[in-house]
Amino acid sequence: MSSKTKIVVLHMKEIIYTVIFAVLAIVLILLLIFMFLPKEKNEPMTEAKYKPGVYTSTVTLNNTALEVEVTVDEAHINSIRFSNIDETVTTMFPLIQPAIEDIAEQVYKKQSLEDIDYPSENPYTSQIIVNAIDEALKKAITTR
């Protein structure tokens, strides 16, 4: 009986490299599959709430008329600012500019005038500004 025994010598370094390359190949294949699979649209289609444009509303403080300018696109409020504020108004009402900036930041995040937090320093002025923004947005709302 003659048996032909074969001895196979494997180097540990070669085995480790083979395993690493196999794992990298699997990761690359999975990455390519996830990148090129069609994505499902789980986001609801945003309806056109506004007619795009710039809308203004007037606020009167101590016989000074200020225009609140609201810029919207079809579904978002993009900008809220005073369009004709000058130094005398900012001198007489130093908290008016920070108030509109604070309100604008909240409106940008929420895209709504609901649940706006008014600063404790000037809640009445903030309420007047929110009312002016609401009046300008009413002009922008589309009727479908």
C-alpha cells in the first residue's frame, strides 16, 4: 500500500492578508449595493402653501411706521426683516432688532407662527411683530 501524502505549508501572513482582502471586498460590495439601490420617498410631498415673493406689513411704534418684510417660496418662510429701520428707531427701541431676529430664528426652525416663545424683556413688542408677520403671511397664502 503506497500512500502519497501531500504536505501543504501555509504561511500565517498569507492567510491574514487573504482574510482582510475578503472582508474588504464584502464591505465594498455592500457599500455599492446600498449606494445604488433606488431610495424610497418616505417624505411627504410638500404642498405649495405660499405664492413665492416678498410680502410686507406695517407696524407702528410711537408714530413711526416700520415695514416687516417676509420672503417666502412655495413651501418655506425664507426671510423676515425690517425693510425701513433707521437709527432713530433703533435708538428709541433698542430691543426691537434683537426681538425680530429671535422671532425670525424660531419661525425658520418651525416654519410656523405657532408656539413662538416671546422674550421676557419685550413680550408686547414681540407680539406686535408676530402679528405683523402673520398679516404678511396671510397675503402670501395660496388658495387652492
